[in-house]
Amino acid sequence: MRVIGCLPQRSVIWRMSTSRVAEFSIALTRYLDGNGAATGPLPGFAAAPADLLPLYRGMLRTRSFDAKAVALQRTGRLGTFASSLGQEAVGVGAASAMAAEDVLLPSFRDQAAQLWRGVTPLELLLYWGGDERGSDFAGPREDFPICVPVASHVPHAAGVALAMKLRGEARAALCLIGDGATSKGDFYEALNIAGVWRLPLVVVVANNQWAISVPRAAQSAGETLAQKAIAAGVPGEQVDGNDVIAVRDGVARALERARSGGGASLIEALTYRLTDHTTADDARRYRDDAEVTPHWHGEPVARLRQYLVANGVWSREDEEHALAGAAGEIEQAAQAFLATGPQPLSAMFDHLFARLPASLRSQRDAALGGEADNG
Amino acid sequence: MADATLVEAIDLALARAMQEDARVLVLGEDVGRDGGVFRATDGLLARFGPGRVLDTPLAEGAIAGLSVGLAAQGFRPVAEIQFMGFAYATIDQMLNHAARLRTRTRGRLSCPMVLRTPCGGGVHAPEHHSESGEACFTNIPGLRIVVPSSPRRGYGLLLAAIRDPDPVLFLEPTRLYRAMREPVSDDGTALPLDQCAILREGGDVALVGWGAVVREMLAAAQQLAEEGVAAEVIDVATLVPLDAASILASVGTTGRCVICHEAPLTAGFGAEIAAQLAGPGLLSLLAPVERVTGWDVVMPLPRLERHDMPSVARIVAAARRSLRHG
């Protein structure tokens, strides 16, 4: 039989071949459970319970500062303020792992880390009271001012880390962000670059479960925020953000890796925002007490206190003494803040450029009430 | 003194700045091995090495943000954005951070960075490659905006921008990159920032503009001269801070002004110059201020772009309209 005019048919069988080219898992580190009991051996810095007292005092001091700042705002003496109630362990744990010569790039809820780094309560109150001098830190001169637009400082942190790497320094940049920030392009762009260039950068996400009214589940479909590191080729891990030992341990390991040429890391610290987003927010509009109340169990201050008390290094008297001491320091700062007069009006112009351009002199004069007008 | 195009002059200025100051770094997309898509960074990687010339991943916002971090740490980053249409992604960084770091920290931290980007039309480039977006940046306090109009001015102004202790947006007219050669002395001499340059003197009408359109302004002045009209040609050069005094002085003599820019008319930077003339300059005006600009349209693709860009004929016509008054 002849078949004419018909090309032989060629059948191609595409053999399916699937191989696994990448795998990842995300570890979660916790040393103290919600009742303040050790879940296992503690890291070296926490081996002696008394060595944890500075961390505890740092958290108490932050909580005292937040309470005072909110009170000042409620009585019309401070501007809008973002309390860190419930997440003090993230800032204290991260900052306490830093060396003085590392650089902190904080967000707007990171007073715990800033206070630990040596930014003074007076400086913080000045800033939140509407005075730029509050960001002219006398202490950590290279630390950045807080970032308000969310995540846009992660590229700065990569730049700071790049500067350190180019100079061959054994230093690192530490950037603090929130869960909402991990949805932004700046975060991905910076982490990606930090991965490619193995920058000495540690990004710590204080995942407090809420970005104003948007809960964590509505922020990302990823099981964890830490796994966002995987796409950038850098290690990502979770720590219990209400366990200051876990935060410090995780951040210390990441900083050590960064300073020794091992590159960047992302650490997601799981915590909870026990208060409003800011004093301008009313969280009852989007979450009720039934959602919030369970999170008071295991909050960072009570958790470490239970551990310290159980180990005999902290008493009720110590607590009262420490609270009074912190309140006294903060009160003194508040009085100093309230007694600080405003900057001279010219300050608006004086720091715009290194030298005031000629074209701005007439505006400055007009602002100062001189003869020149706005022309 | 060798002849150079604008893009060669930019390259010379970058090399000079890197040679004289170890803090100067060049970073951006394809600035290393490729020498930049326009070759503005040609040869820099070979000469200065990968520690000073950094090919970045493709992320404009982060290129600007990295530069903020580097600058705050004492480096002098010179970042390249490949085309102005992609520079809009840097506005958040330039506005919220670069331009206000000094103010926010009361001088504790500062941001001596330069963000370079080609701008403008006329080279038949693809979509988003021919933007004149300077006015999107001119309302940012604390940011300098500098635009050269020739190879020699590109060399001197870029050196000044890199040496300046504050952030500078440096716009390089794409159309001028290879349009002409002129002698450029690579002697490290900067041109002054914050000052207009009077490129041609004349007492009848002032033509005021910046960047590539300065060529059309000069050609228009030549044509007007043949009609017996003496046009003064002012290259604004630094848009912000604006040297309004030089423009007001010129219009004080001429009483007439034609403002030229490629960017759209409405709220283009020419509007600020017009406002200066309507304010302190009002009593010198003998005629309404004329503006010859791009229309208020989306930058057309190449087949129509020349109908959007200010032409010599439009500038001459505007000058003639101005001269009919008084």
C-alpha cells in the first residue's frame, strides 16, 4: 500500500524530568517559654542569670519611657508617638548584640534599641515633641535617625554595610523594620543586593502582627516573613521576639557572620503590638480585646522577670527599686524636654545645605521678619 | 586640550574626580564592564577597579538608597540611572532621605551624593527613554539640580557637583551626548554651581533655558541677529537653587523674556522663572513672558517627538511676538 503526498508523521515524546533544585526550612529559636521557664540550655551570655539583669533593666527603661511619652502626648505636651509596648525585647535584644561601632538604622517604633545604643530619653522626647535636634544624637553619632516612610531605610543600611565592606572594616549595619515593611520593594531590593554582595547587614523584622489595621495574614501569604530571605540568597530565621535571650542570640550570630565576611541575614522576631499603632490610632476599630488579651501572656518583660525571680536574682524590692529608678530618669528627661525652648527660626534654613545658597537668603530673612520679602 | 563630546567629558570628569578623591565611587546598572549604556563610565572599571566602580543589580530605588547610606558613611557616591524615565523610582529616596538627611539630623549626617541620569528627547529612543522630568524634582528642598548644555560645561559642572557636600541631581541631555565636540581641558577645574551662564549677550530679548534646548536658543539668537535683534542667551545650568538674580538682571535690560524647556508647560520649571519675572521682575517687563516648551502631552514616541520639542522656529516666533509689544 502506497501513501502518496503524506509526510511521515514524527511523534515527539517530551519526557517529564523534574528535579528539586532548592530546598529551605526556617528555624525558630526560643530559650524561655511564655512562663519564663528555660526550654533548654541557654547561650553563653545568659549562662549566669544575673548577667541578664542589664537586658531586663533595658526593657523596663523602655517601657517606662513609652508610658511617659504616651502620658505627655495625652496631656498635649508631645506630638504623635508610637509606643513599643510588648515588643521591647526586639530592640533590647538586637541592640545589645551590637558593638558600639556597628551602625543602627531604626524605624519609628525602635526606641528600645535607640535607648540601648545611647540615644537619650531627652533626645527622643525632643524628636517626638517636634524638634529636629532630637535626631542629632550625642551618643551614637553614625546611627541613622528613625525611618518613617517604612522600609526605605533598608537600602541605606545596605549602603552603610557596603561602606564598611569597602573599607575592610569588621563592622555591621543593623536595620530594624516591621512586618508591613517586608511587603515593600525597598526591602526586597536591598536584601537582594546584600545577598549578591555579601554585605555585613542584619535586617531584623519586628513582626508585631499588625501594620496599623492590617494583620500579618493579610500582609503576606508566606508562612513566615523570614523565608523572604531565601529568595535573596541570605539566611533567614525566626526568633521568639518576646524572648530577649532568643533575639540577642539570633542577632549576635548574624552580626558575627556579617562582621566576619559571611554576608547578610534576615531575622524575623515574632512579637505582638499590645497597644495602638500610635497615639493617633484607636486599635479598637479593627481588633477587639479577645484578640489582644491572650498576648499579654508571655510578654517580654514579665517573661524575663519570671525567669530572674525563679533563679533568685530578682526580688519584689529589686523591681520596685528599678521601676522607681527608671521612672525617675525618664521624669527628669521629661522635665528637661519641657524646659527646652524651641530652636531659632533660622534653623529651618541653616541645615538645608552645608552653605545657605544666595537664593535662599531672602526667604530666610523674610522668615526672620526682616525687610526682604519672599521674592 | 583635546576635543570631547559631552559623554566623553562626563567620563573625563568622573575619572578626574575618582583620581583626586578616593571617596568617590561610581555605581549603577552596567557602569562597570559595559562602561554605561552611553559609555559615560567607559574605562573606569579598568582604571579604578571593582571596589570603586560597582555594577549594581537592577533596582533604581536601591541605587539611590545605597548612595544615601554610602554618603552618610563618608563616601562620595556618583550613581547612574540609565534613563530619566527610570529615575522617577528614585524620587522617594531623593525626597524623603537624600535631600533631608542633613536637615533631619541638624548636620550630624549629610548626603554628598550625585545622581546622574540622561534626560530629554531627540535621539529616537524607545518609550520612557526621552523624559524631561526635572520639574518632578525641583520642588524638593535640599536637592540641587544641575543641567549642562555642552561638553565643557558638563565637565566643569559635574566636577562641582561631585565636590559639593550636598546631594545633586545631574541631568545629562542625551541629545547632546554626541552632538558636538569642543575643547575640554581636563585640568580639574570646576564651574560654579548655583549660577546662570550668559552664553551670548544681547539687549533686546532674553532667551532663558537649560540643557539641550540651549542649542536651539543659540541658533534662534543667531537667526534673530540676522533680523537685527540682539538676543541674550542664558543657560540656567543650576535649576535649584535658582540664580534668579542673573535672569532678573538680564530682563531688567531687555524687558522681554522667552523661557525654553523640553518638559511640559504646566508647572514646568519655566513657571517658576515666569513667577520670578511676574514678581520682582514685573516692572521691567515690556511684554508678556513667553514660554516655549513641550506640550502638555505624554512624551511621544520617535515619529512625533520633534513636534513636541521646542524648535528654533518656535523660539524665534516667540521672540518676535515678544518684540511686537511696547
